[in-house]
Amino acid sequence: MKKYISTFHEQGSIEQDGGKGHNLKVLTQSGFNVPEGIVLHANFYQEHYEKPIAFTYVDTEELQKQCEYMQKKVMDEVLPSKLIDELKKYINPEFLYAVRSSSTFEDLEGSAFAGQHETYLNVSLDQLEEKIKECFASLWNMHAVVYRNERGFSQDEASMAVVIQKMVPSESAGVAFSVDPISGKFSRVLIEASFGLGENVVGGETLTDTWVVDTKDSSIKENLADKKASLSHEEVLKIAKLAKQIEKHYESPQDIEWAIYEDEIYLLQSRPQTIIPAYFTRDESAERFPDAITPLTWDFVEEGFNSSLEYSLKLMNIDLPTKPWFTMREGFVYGNQTAVEILAMKRPLKVTKLEDVVLIDEKYFWAESLAKQWKDDLSLYLTRIGELHRMPSATDSLENFKQYFERLFYTANDYFKPNIAISMTQSFLIGTLFEALVHAYGDQLIAKAKLDNLLSLATIRTANINAELVSINERSLTNPKFVLFLEKYGHRELTFDYYYPTWAEKPEVLMDLVIPNQMKTDNSDAGIQTLRELLSVSTVEVSSALYKLAKLAISYTELDDEEHFQTTRVNLLARKSVGRLGNKLGLDDPYDLFFLTKNELFELLDGKAVNKQDLIRKRKAYQKLLTTSPVWNYSEQGEVDVQSTDGILKGVPGSAGIVEGEVCIVRSVEEFKDVKEGSILVTRTTNPAWTTLFYSARGLITESGGPLSHGAVTAREVGIPAVMSVRSCLTYLKNGDIVIVDGTKGIVTVKESE
């Protein structure tokens, strides 16, 4: 019979072992303390069971029947006797086992499939065949079918492996997230535990203990444990350390399951965290966006950032479980510091020995084609920019202005799509090159000097512009050289915000500008010499790869500056066209339109009357912001202070965010049909069968369970706020109540009826 079984010590793949089985093999072979086990391969399922029928997703009752039909077909099949005989070779009849589903689509970055398939504990030898078949059948649980459909996975390609693992008679068990899934703070680990088996934690059926550990100083920041806690202080810190070790191993935040028996911690599972809230600070944005930003500028720029981030991550095959990269809060731009720290882990090539550089083509597979594609597409962008210089005037209709703005920002966003990938690639390449140079020269200071020599070979547009400006001795609007300079570079920005004039509109800022003579400390000879040295530092293969890495780093240093230079061509057009529209609308200051949002601007273009006094008020509020300093860690301030004259119910944060809505109490599956679109679900707990409700709900309140229970995990994946363990919610709340669910603070506020 064909081999369908392998131990945790044998090599495999996700396609063979499913997500759970593959991860358990990786962890075992990496030296982590994983209970021994085997995997029944997914190709057994593929070769012995038929493809699924075509499912009907619009009719829930019909879909349920279809799923039950598929499950019955699986359960009716008898496993081959030879397979059972083979399995028995690995099974000790004196032990009990965990039999766990391991779909080929689960435990992936971006899709956890948490709880969608079945796990059976304390399984004896005589129960083994039945539980394996039940795991296979759980591939067609209706909630799993719905989840796959929502996530864009093919039902035909779905397959199932089965993990059979020796049970740990745990004294306490639970789960841990290596990055706090509530605050998004990278240095904080969230741990949830209970006495006995970890299923008590995931199921959300019983009270659990929760801790938040700050790994920077190994301190417990939050302790939501009973007096008789399921973990000691030392055990909490050990689990937090383990979570971070596994995170480092996988180079991504991890959701782990663990158990403790006789003072030993066993690792039962690890999978990527799929959704992490943004932790907003000024760390990443203060230099790039030092001042307050006008609403209209930010609305258009944010659209471009989000589009570019999605395009760039897909291009580089990188999953980032936390978004957005930037946001504006109270007039200032904040960066997602969790995204920065996770992305630093995702650098494709880390050089632990010089020979690693031969992987340059494999690890940076997109680098050469991206640079070429950007240069090829530049001419189209410049053509479009040229056409956009013909902008509407005060005599044109609002419809003409609307069409112009749509074209302008489509052009900007389309051009900007790959630009985040360019910046990230440049940063990645320089990091990899520096590590390689450390190995090549054996000293960090020498490596830094060699890196500077190499990067000095980059031809930087900004440096050349500065040199050209320095060479113009007489800077006046009558000097042809200065006029030509403004014609070539007048689109350059004085600041990021479109609200402010460009060089062309305010040339006086360049009149007396003194630029340090920085660019002609000529290191080109040293740079060329370093390039030559790289060709002889090791074998031909290694030296050639190192040389190529250096050339790519130089090329991307040029490209990163060039793409910014070209991006700023939009600034002049945006400012001028908004000013023309402001003049047409009769504003005293035509640029007051920058204090509108994008939606408000397009409402004006559709004929809504302009409120001049409101614009003046917004301008004054903006000017006041320019004299203030923003808070540094915005996420620690709390975005909204909940105001209410009625009751406040306290619980545990489950999924970050704030939402207001109407309560819909659901006590059982039979009441699913009564749930209205956009309701706040209120229930005792949830399990995977409830998954379909999450896609129509606006928020979740549960009476039991914690931040790592099924309900909280699914709420975070779907993106709805959730508060868990609100002890009195089913008696205090009633259908139709309007509540505010604050999943960040763990508070439910009942609004007074009007």
C-alpha cells in the first residue's frame, strides 16, 4: 500500500500534512517540546474521496443539506484495513490520543481557520477509525464551507490531513498570542489559561485566567486571574518567552497552544496570527509628516497609501496581519508601529553566513522586474501628468472639475501602486547587504564604511538638484538660469501637504537658501574599489551574488529617490486645481477647500452649497493644531471616551474597535433566523457553527470566554468589535436596546432611550 503516514520527525509540506500537521513537524524538528505524533497525509483524502458538489451559498437551509450530504458520503466510506494496520504500528494501546483535523488551507498567514474543523481528545485505539473519519467529514462543516467561500478558497481544492498525537494529561493549559491581539503592541504577549485541557479556553465555556506580559522588561502588565490561578508567576513568564521564541523562529507573530504537566511546558500547536490591531505612534511618522495635515490632502494620499501597500505586499509575497500603515488622528499622521516591527522580521534574506547571498535571486525574486516595470510605466505617468496641466478654469462647470479631480487622483494612485514596494525593497536590500559585508570583512565598522562607499555610487536626483541650485549665483526671477531651474523642478514640495505652495508658486524660499556642499565629497573611487573587492572575497558563485546584491542596493537607492521626485509632480496640480475651484465658488481664501474631506469636496462638485463660515472655522482649528504637539502613542490614549447617562457593563476586550448598534440576543442555533443584518450579537458563548453570523453582525458581546476564545478570534478576523465575559449581559440587555461596544476597553454602554 502507498505510504500515507509520517512521523513528526519526517519531512513534509502543507500540501501533504495540512497546516497543523506541517507546523507540528517544523516545531518538532526545530527542537521545541512537542508531544510525539504522526500525520495521515492529505493525499489519502484526495485519492479516496470524491470532489464536492456545487454549493448554494445564498440559501442557508439548502447549503446545510448539501454539507450534511457531503459529510455522510465521507462517513459511509470504510477506511482500508491496510491503512488501519499501518496506523496501529504507531499507536500504543495503553495511551490516549488527540485526533486533530489538519486542512491544507488552515493555519496559514492570513487565514487561520480557527475552530472550523474538528479535534477529538482522549481517543482510544478502538475509537481511532471513527474519529479519523469525523475529522475528514469536518472538512464539510457548513461554517468551514462558508469560511472558505468568504476567503476565496476553492472548495474543489480543499483537502484534509489528520494529526494523531499523544495526549498530555495537562494540569493547566491554554493559548498565547506573541503579539497582543487587543492593543496590537508588539512587545506584549497575551496568555489565557485554565486548569485541565486547553479546550476550555478555546471553547469559551468556562472562566479563564488572562495575563498580559511585557517582554521588554519581563513584567506582567495585566493580571485577570482568579486568586487560585491556573499558572504561577514564573510559568506565565516562561510561556511568554516561549511565544516570542516561536515568533522569532517563524519570523511572524504566532498563536500557540500549550499544556503543562509535571512542571514541563508542552507545545501543542502554533499558527500565524491573522489579524492584529494597529498600534499607532509617531515613531514612524514624525519625520515624514512632522506637522498637522489638511483633511483633503490626507484623504487622497491615504487612498494611494492603502492601494500601494496592498499591491506591494502581494508583489513581494508578504502577509502583514496589521493594517493600515498610516492613519490620521486629530489632525496628525500616525504610523502603525506593529506593522514596522513585523515587517522588519519579514526581510526575505538574513545573512547568517556569507554563502547565504547566493539566494539573492530566490529571495528577492521581484527586484529586477519591479525596477524595470516602474521605469517602463514612467512615460505613461508623465504623459498623463502633461495632459493634466490643462486644468479647468472658473468658467468651467462643476462636472468638468469633478472629472478633472477623478483623473488627477486616478493618475496619482495608479502611478504610486508599486512605490511602497520600492521603498521596502531598498530598505531590505541595504539590510541584507550590510549583513553580508560584516561577514565578508569581519568587522561592523569596516562593513559600515564599505556600505557607505558602495551607496555613494548611486546617482541621486535630489543631490543633483541641490548641486544645480548651488551653482546658480544670482537667484532672481529675471535670471534665465533660475527661471529654467523652476521650470524643471518647480513641482517640488515645501512640505508634504498639498495645501502649501510648491517651489514654482513660492520661489522666494529658494532665493537665499544655503545648501551644505555635501554631494561632492567624492567617494566614487572608493565605491568602485569596494565593488571590485566584492568580486574576489570568496568563491565565484558567492562573489558574483554579493556583487549583484551591491548593484541592486545601489540601483534601488537611486530608484527610491527618483520615485519620490516623480510623485511630487501631483502637488502642484492638486494645489492649483483646488485653488481654481475655490475661486469659482467665491471663497475669500480659495485654498480653504483643503479643510474638507474628499467626500465633502465631491458633494460640492455634485452641487451642494459651500458653507464658507464652516470652512473658516476648520481653517482656524487647523492653524491651532500647528501650535500644538500631538500625543506620541495615540493607541494608548483611547480613541473615544464613551459617554452615557445609563448603565455601563464591564467585560474583557475581545476585538478592538468601537461600534454602536441594536442588540439581538441569540441563545441557540434555532434563533439564528431572527438575527437582523447589522445587529450586535449578545450570547453566552459562540462556537464554530456560529461563524456565518459574524459576517452580518456589527459587534459581539458574550457572557463567557476571553480574548482567545473562538468568538474573539473570529470577531478579529471578520473585523467587528467584541467584548467578552460580560457576566450580566443576558439578563441586563434585551432585544432592541442600543449599545456602544468598545472592544478596545472591554466596555458595553447602554444608551438611554430617547
